[in-house]
Amino acid sequence: MLTQQRHEIILKLLKEKGSITVTEVRDLLDTSESTVRRDITALDKEGKLEKVFGSRPEGDGTRVHRCTEK
């Protein structure tokens, strides 16, 4: 899957759910956690989402929220 395709899927999922985790995206896209983190970081730098960190016992603590369209 191409980077642009992954970005579009991440933004669509985020718009639908309001917030997502790296683990959710990894499982959905069947890709590595490193790839998802790179994608999220790129989208964060573009201002299309906001990457936040928090602790959750069942997850890795990284959540993404506030999808904005440019």
C-alpha cells in the first residue's frame, strides 16, 4: 500500500472515530507499528491531525485525535 493511501485511510478513520491508536491502525492496515508511527508523525507535521501521548493499560499509550482537513 502506498503512503498516500495509508494517510487517506488514517484520516478517514480518525474523522469517523474521533481518536485512534497506533495499534488500531496497525491492525487495520496490516503494517508495522513503525510505519504507522511515521505516517502519523508526517500527518501531524502537516497539521492534519494532532498526535498526543497518554497512558492506557491495554495499549501503547499513543493516541491520535483532532483530525483537520486542509
